[in-house]
Amino acid sequence: MVIRLLSTCLLITLIVGCTTPKPDSLHITAQPIDATVTGDILIGPSVLNDPNRFVWGGSVVKGNDGKYHMLYSTWECGDSIPAFSNSWVLNSKIAYAVSDFPDRDFKMQKVVLQGRALAGDTLAWDAQMVHNPHIKNFNDKYYLYYIGSKDPGIQPKGSPGAELNKRNRVQQNQKIGVIVFDNFEQLLAGNFKRPNTPLLAPRTRVKPNNIINPSPEGTITKPDNIIVVNPSVVQRPSDGKYLLYFKGNVYIPSWRGVHGVAIGDRPDGPFTSLDSFVFDIKMEDGSIASAEDPFVWYHKTHEKFYVVFKDFSGRITEGEPGLAILESQDGIVYTKPVDPFFMKKEVLLKNGDTLKVNRLERPQLLIGNDGSPTTLYCASALVNVGNRKDGSSFNVQIPLEITSTK
């Protein structure tokens, strides 16, 4: 896998180039992982799994202690638990794991965040579930962005949401929150303030049917429509503003995962959502190509933003469904680089085998000091886990080899 991240110098009149040469391209090659196939899962140092739980998206930050700290989605599995496609919405929690290495040997410590209904608070905005962890360090404080939801209850007969089951009512009520802490000892001890209100909530609820509390007829659909999920946060060097990217859902006429961005002066908000869509690569019929799970970062050497995310259709990768990459000068308008294909749905094992996987999503990256990614973390599964109850999902840690050319 090779991704070309292009960075060019401007030629000014007869000057032959930039004063400080920059790489023409940055080549990122996925390295083999230390894992073996056992039944329907991968096991080994490069994989985080749990026989008693589903394991999903994980986000990693290097701490001041030199260790690597992962926050990841997890929830119980088993015959008495709904299948994966329902249980993540109803039961997801956020757990903490730690390692001395960025790309292996992560060990679960404990669940650090769960739906507040489990502690008796059924009215909280995140009472039912928490999911999509995204951990960042800004100004020596840690910010754990996540999504949460609660069940608004059975809707009145004859209303647009009357036919929705609990799973879909909870799914339609997802919002983004953040908790702030100084160190991971505080996190483990629960020594942090949990937000009583979400950090970001949808502004519109436009859907032709089966929708709770729809917006008035004629409402123009915003990117933060019905839900806001998949948070990714980066600071913009040009003005110090914080950009919070999110996914919403639109129906024009069929479902699409679309993205927007909100801007704030502080990493813990408040944030104001823009009306414009981002990552808006079009399908042949003019509709936005469906995508999700953005991870955005700023490359200091290239002086531009990049986003890696899941492409459902292959329209963005210009190949097949997989992980795609786009670039931006300002963090708002994104375009395709020369090669927009970031990664196929496969991993390379140390024995030389290339293993096709059914799921490779929720990409999160560990970024080096110069802005180059060093490790990729993905939620993965060898099989279609949608109807599974056996915890056959895992998080894989993929080291990346970086070479630059001028």
C-alpha cells in the first residue's frame, strides 16, 4: 500500500525553488502485523480482542509517561445479548488499554465510560450508550471526544416515529460530548466532570419517514442532520481555531453518510457548525458519495490537512471500497490527491500472507512530530459481524513505514 501525499513549492518569478525544500511526496507503506488467524478472529500482539466482548474503534495518544494510551469501544457479547448491529447501539461502552509500544501489546485496564442509565440516570443525554472515542492532547490536557445517546421512548401513535423500535430510536438520538482530564490516573479513578449537555447536537432532522421529532416541512438539510457522530478534532495553525468534524445522515432520496465541520475557540467548545458539507466527493448522479469515520490531521511539513475515512462505494478511492484520503489547505475545502486510495480491506501478516478482511473501519492514526502518520488503528473483523453474538471483532494496530522524496 502506497499513498502519495503531494506537497509542492511555489516558484516566484525566476527563483528556482523554495528556500527550505519540502518533500515532493510522502510514501506510507503498511508493515506486517504480528498476528495469526484463529477461527474467525485474529489474535496476537498486534491485535486487541476480548473473548467476552466485542472490540471496535480505538484511538491512541502518547502520554507524558512515554506509554501509549488507547480508548476504545467495547460491549458484552453472548447469546443473551443482541447481535452486533443492534448491540453496539444499545450497549456500547468505552474502555482503556495501555502499552509500552505504539503498535502492539495493548492490555485492557477497565471500562472508563458507560451509559449513565447503568448508574441510575435514565434522563441523561448519554444514558443508553457511549461510542466512537477520539482522544487528543491539547495544551497538556487530554480531551476524550465520544458520542452518546438515550432512548426518547415510544413515540405517539400516528407520529412520524411511531414505528421505530428502541434500537433505531437510540440511533437517531446520537450526539457528541467531551470529557477533560489531566492524566490517565484521573481517568481510571473517574476523577473528571461528565458533561450534562452534549458538545454538539444536530440542527436539522429531515427524513421522509420514520423520524423522531422531524424538522418542519421545507427545512434545508444541514450536514449535521438527525445525528452527529464520528468526532475528529484538530487545531488549525493559521488562526488557532479548533475544527470538530462529524458525520450526519441525509436521505436524498436514499441514505448517505455526509460530513460537516464545527469551529470553536477552545477544544472543549462551544463549537458552531458550518452549513457547508466537507469531503463532498460526488457520485455520477450528483449525490455525495457515502462515507464515514473521518480522522483528520495537520501535516506540519506539508502545511496542509489530510483526512482518512471509510469509502462505502469506491467512488472516492477511485477503485474499490476501502479507506480513502483527501487533502486541504484550510481544513474546510478538501480535494483528492494524486492517489486517493489509502488502504484496501486487507492486512499483511508477518508470515508473508495477505489477509482479506470483511471490516476495516474507524481509522485512527498516531501522528509523528513532523505530521507524518506512524501507526494506523482500525476496527476490524474477518467475517460479517452484523448478525454475530460471539465477539468476533477486534482492533488491529498497523505500523507504517514512512519515506520522503524531494
